[in-house]
Amino acid sequence: MEKRLHKFLSNKEKRIEILKLSGVKDVITNKITPTQKRDYLDEIYEKYKDCQRCILAEKRNNFVLGEGDADANIMFVGEGPGAQEDKTGRPFVGKAGKLFTKMLSAIDLSRQDVYITNIVKCRPPKNRDPRADEIKACLPFLYQQIKIIKPNLICALGKVAGNTLLEKQTSLSNLRNSIFTFQNTDLMVTYHPSALLYHPNWKRPAWEDLKKLRDKYL
Ligand code: URA
């Protein structure tokens, strides 16, 4: 798009333009029903499950789009699938996922009440952090998911998810304890469940974050 024209577009129009340029077509702009939301998410899966946009496609077994309520108020965004997720095609089902599921139930939520996804949809080898080019290739899917689901809150799990969505490069402690805005949606950042497996003393502050989430959004 010409720079001259770009200047006159609203932020929303610019985002739509970026999605189109990234190759994600059928950008959704109007109000849609829960059933339509589910159908759109299924369509994205069917259309992109064999995605070859980055090197992660080479070794993956499954493109893990996400799961849960297509009309959820709260959307959780992790980093990327691990071994179990790659094997099953479902997000957060391994060791960290089991802890995450327990954390949800501590605030009376089940996995079916929320939507769960990741920044990248294919497993990075040896669970390394996703690289900038992989994130860039994959982000249009997450943007589409957010646009379809329209949650009231996005809860980023860990530094990678928080920094990616907020376009920052900072520590988790600088990201926690604030409500940010991402495309008109509230966004908070808390610990990644894997980090809690290695640092059980972080479970208490993670619980404080969850209570804030519960009190404001449930
Ligand atoms: N870690 C993540 O970030 N996402 C998953 O789906 C599983 C583990």
C-alpha cells in the first residue's frame, strides 16, 4: 500500500490491511454469532493446518490452533505448543497444561469456559523460544482469532506472549500488575505455567494475578 494512502487510514483499517497483506483473507469486521465464530475458527484451521509459512512446519506433527469457547470472555495466550501439544493438536495438555487447567479451576473456570491458544501454532524444536520471523509469520492467525472471538480480556501467559502482543521487550515483572490495551481489548500478563513448575514460589503471586482476573472479569 502506498505510504501516502496509509496516512489516511484509521488504525482499524490499517490492521485489516496488514492482515490482508499477510495473506489472511476473509477478514471479519462485523458482529457475528457464536456459531459463526466457531465456523470461522474451524475454517482457519482447515485452511491453514498445513501452513508452510515458517521453518516450524518442517518438524511439526500438528498445527495447534487453539481450543475452547469460540465466544469466550477470556482468552489465554501461551508461547507455543510443546511435545504433548504437538502430538495431540491441543494447547496446554502437557505438564504445564495440567497445572494451567488446575489454575483455571481454582477460579471456577473450566477449559471449555475460555479460549486457549498460543503465539505460534507449531512446536519450536526442543521447546526453544519462537524466533522473531516465526512469530511474524504466525501472528496473523492470532489476530484473526482475537477478531473473531472478541474476548473482554486477553491474558498473556509469560514474557514471550506479553512482549509479543504489546510489542515490548521487557521483563515479566514490568508486564505484570497492569491492565494494558490490545486492539481495544484489556490485556494482562501473568506467569507462564511452565515457569511455575520450575519456580513453585511464584505460585503465590500467580494466584494473586488470577484473583484480580476473577474479580474484574468473571
Ligand atoms: N506451553 C505453551 O506455551 N503452550 C502450550 O500449549 C503448552 C506449553
